[in-house]
Amino acid sequence: MEKQIPPEAEVAELELEAVIGFNDIILWDYKKRELMARLSLHKGKIEALAFSPNDLYLVSLGGPDDGSVVVWSIAKREAICGSPAAGLNVGNATTVIFSQCRDEMFVTAGNGTIRVWELDLPSRKIWPTECQTGQMKRIVMSISMAGDDSFFYLGTTTGDILKMNPRTKLLADTGPTKGKFSLGVSAIKCLKMGGLLVGSGAGLLVFCKSPNYKPIKKIQLQGGVTSITLRGEGHHFFVGTEESHIYRVNFTDFKETLITTCHFEAVEDVVFPFGTAELFATCAKKDIRVWHTLSSRELLRITVPNMTCHGIDFMRDGKSIISAWDDGNIRAFAPETGRLMYVINNAHRIGVTAVATTSDCKRVISGGGEGEVRVWQVSHQTQKLEEALKEHKSSVSCIRVKKNNEECVTASTDGTCIIWDLVRLRRNQMILANTSFQCVCYHPEEFQIITSGTDRKIAYWEVFDGSVIRELDGSLSGSINGMDITLEGVHFVTGGNDHLVKVWDYNEGEVTHVGVGHSGNITRIRISPGNQYIVSVSADGAILRWKYPFPS
């Protein structure tokens, strides 16, 4: 599997990197890119991790079900000691940071609790001291330690910053008094040259200084800030946001550059333009994005606020992207500029769930949430309904058109696949199965179709009379949601709720290759024209590009 690693990733100074998994902490060797150890002690969620300044220890903070803080020896790969993270009369601790100078001190904070911990290695114990904030009650979201350990700073949900002294455990100052950060201080970082970088839940990034914390420099980013990480002394730094953007910011001119991005909602569809593998389009929630295949770079983003896009298709001539939306409209956009070309209003009652185009670029076939299949005659100026075909009882999940544009097949979640005559605009054949169909494909010779769905079976059907030819077990667990077949019809690919990409031999009906990489349910999958790549998309917002396993 080909994944792009940005060159900036190589500047990380830490040799070790820890990633939060479920129950396990996974310790990685950053240089060799390999797994070193799995540390398992926490029940349920793991909230936060921190390395000690000399990489001797790792401290981990368990979630609400666990509530404990554990110190691990990195050399021995084992736990040294643990303790409940917060007192009985306060909320959970959610953040942790190590001292910048000593390997024996760290700080945890959360809902009404701020504690400075000392590690006593000979007796294998950690001793907490509660910090005093007087009458002030705060929920801490983020935490940062000054380079010389003189102070540490806490960002709160209220939108202000607390400055604490780790020696006296007392509050030094707090601010800003007016103009607090909207939606809380979600990320905070101390700079070596003095001052703080503060990221808010509303996407504001600010450089400010104690004691008044008034913004000296500020920029607005897309999505709430989730993390800030410095490069070297902090002349450059990287900012991550909730909307899956990573920015590089130059400190002197305080200008952001978007270096990488992806979808932050479930990806509903993926499609290649006819005859080229250089780019592809995906849709998720309110976005349609066009990507450059080799560099994984976003070329274009089309946004329709407060709507969800369920399906997309390129017109054969490449002059428009046809999209299906949950407000019942079909929208066509120009693929180079993203300009809206036309809208077919109220195309379906309960949202448009699937869309396909004919190769002469004169027709669009759409499927709706109510089960209707509608054939539209389209040009740039006019869009006319030719026929509404009412057979399906439930939403249409997939539409494929025959090469000569005289026939199409629609799959529905009501357990039927219908082959339609697009000349007479009537039903030709109906396929019934005890499943909710999710995907359908024509074999390139077009005398057979293959279907799959929630019953995990891949079925081959005769187009002529709708009889079943063979059934294969497509997956051991979960529905199969996406399927695509090569232009030669020798192999096809499937993906579904088992998170696996499978390549099948069409005639033998056997799996030849399996791709492991998704952490969410695969929603759609496509083979690129020319059989170079397979692109799969999933419900966790991921787009994965795989090398096609056979010589193209």
C-alpha cells in the first residue's frame, strides 16, 4: 500500500513515538518505522500520553472507566507504578505533561483537578500534590510546560489560561479577563523565545504573553485546533484541526500554509474520470473533493453547507461532476473550477441516494430514498424528466449503466436488483434475494452481473433471465458495501464492514489478494482505468490507494 509521508515528518526529534490504541499503548521506533512493544494495563480508553525529557519514562492516563495514571519504563517495556489520577470529589484527569528538565516530575489536569506528581523510583511510587486555585473552578483541556520548568500553563473550557508554579503549586496569574477564547483553549504550547501559542475550539490560533494574554498575532483556521507542535525553536510550527487540516505556520509573518488534508466525515463514494487514473473524486458529508492520485494532494473542494452528498459520477466527456444530495437535488459542477453548472431541484422525495451517467453525456439516471429510479435528459441549459420508474420499495444503493446506454441495473436495499430497458423505459428483469443489496457491477461482456450486500454473499446472475449462476462467501463478518470490476473482467475487488480490501479472480471465484489497512467500514472501492491502483474509502474518513497486484 502506498502512503505519502510528508518531508516535514522527518524533523521529529523523538526516536520514539506512542500511539493510543484501544486498551494497548503501542510503542514505535520512529526511525525504523516499526513496532517495539505493546503496553497493556488500562481498561477502556487511554486519554493521554507523555514522554519524559530524556526518554526514560512514559506516563499514560486512563479514561473515565479506568481513572489511573501509570508510569512505564521505556528501556524495560514494563510498568513501574500506577495510582488513581484524581481525587474522589473531583472529575477525571484528561491531560498530562512531563517536566522539561527532570525525568521525575509530571503534571496531570482535568475536570477540577490539577496535580503535580513526583516519581519515587526506589520505592516504585508516585506522590501527587494538589494545586491550589482558590475559588476558581475550571475544566482543563490542554497543558504546556515552560522550557525551564518555572511555570506551566493550562488551557480551560472557559476560554482562559491559568499559569501555575510547579514548585509552590500556586496560581501565578490568569487571563484574558476580557475576550476569552471561544469554545475553549483546546491546544497550548510554550515557545522557547517566550510567549504562548494558543489554539481555540473555534479555530483561532493566537500568539500571546503572560500576564494579560492579549492576542499579539492571530489567524483563523478551518476547524477547532486539536494540536500544535513546534519545529526546532518554534520559528516554524504545525497545527492540526478537527476538520482534518494540517497547517504549517511561519512564526515571523504568522501566515498559514495548508500542507495536508483529508475528509473528516464518512466518505460515501469514490469515482475516476473516464480513461484516466491521474485524478479521482470523493464525496463526504458537505464536501466533494478532487484529488491528484500520485501525490495524494487535494486539487479542488466543492462545498454545499448543511447537506450530505451520497454519490458522484463524472460525465464521460469530463466536463461535469454529477452529484446526489440528501435534500433531493442533483447538482452538476465543473470539475476544474467547482462552479455550479445546474441543479435539478426536487429530483427525489427522500433524498437522492445514487447517480449514474450515460456515455453519450445526454442522460443522468438517479435513484432516491423512496426507491424511485428516474431518467433525466440533460444539457447545460435544460434538464428534463424522461421517466420515473417505480418498482423498488426502498432506497436505491447503486446504479450501473451498460456500455451501449440501452440498459442499466439498479440495486436496492429492499432486496431486489432490477435491470431496466433505457429505450422502452420499462423493467426487463428482476432479481430477488434475502439481502439488502449495496453494490452491483456488470461483467464487461455484459451477459452477467455480480451483486453483493448485507448477507455477505457475492452472487453472479444471468442478465437474460435473472437466474443465479453461483454464490460465494464474500466476507466472514459484516456487509460488503463496495465492488468494482476490471475492464477485462478477469478480476474484481470488494470491500466492506470487515475493513478488508479483497481482490478476486472472476472465473475461479477465489480471493487472490487481501489488503489490510482500513480502521473503519469500507463504503466504496474503485479500480483505476489502466489497472494501476485500487482506491478504497471508508466510514472513518480515510482514502487508501493500493497498488494493483497484477501487471496492468
